[in-house]
Amino acid sequence: MVSAIPEGYPQMSPYLIVENGAAAIDFYCSVFGGTEIMRMDEPGGKIGHAEVKVGTAVIMLADEHPDIGALAPKTVGGTPVQILLYVEDVDKIYAAAIEAGATPLGEGGVSDQFYGDRVGQFLDPFGHKWHIATNIEDVTPEQMAERMAAQ
């Protein structure tokens, strides 16, 4: 019997449309410590589909294909979506992302948040917003509400 969710895949994965898929794969592998699972190259050098495994997550991506409406954030003027990725060392990953060409978002840098995460945000070189975090404290919903009100 075939499983509805393929073996080794999470139930949900981001599917990113990018300019220069090969460079995006390199960025996600080097910055996030990912491993390229597969790549389907098309004639002319475009990537039709690729997958990068980061921890238990799978990031799927492809180059732009305007003919089918697959457009990168830069082409459409940005994105309102942020991708949350929990990592072991947010400071290390954030520094690697900025070093690799990402743009800091918000106040820049990494900081501890009232909800128990240490967080950094950046725009990757392909126009996607990332919210990376390391959980540093288990906080109950009641504690979160109190801390948020005290800010």
C-alpha cells in the first residue's frame, strides 16, 4: 500500500520559487547545513525541481517559470511570508546567512524573545524571508501572555 505522505518527508514543506536555483541550493546547504536530496535540471540550465533536507525539514525549490505563474519574490515585488526554521545555534546560522549575502531584517541581529526563543530574521539573496530561532526556554502560554503585557 502506498503511503499518502512519502517516507522521509514531513507533512508540510516550503516550496520556493527562486532566480538562480543552483545558487539557492548552495546557499541553503551551506548556511543551514542542508543536504541536497535531488535536482532535476532542465535544458538551458534552469532547475525544474530540487530538494534540500535541513534537519527534519525538506525545502523544495525551482527556478522561475513565468509561463506557468511560478515567479520569485523579486519578480513580484517581495513576499509577505516568513519561513520559520528552528536551528541548534541561531547565532551561528544568522552570521553565516549574512556572510553569504542575506540582508538583516527588523532591528538586525539576534535577540532573546519573551516567548522563549532566541531569534534572528533575514531576507535571503533570493527574496525569501527567514525567521530562524533556537528555543532557549520553555514558556507556558500564561507566562507568554504576562511577558507580552509587560513589554
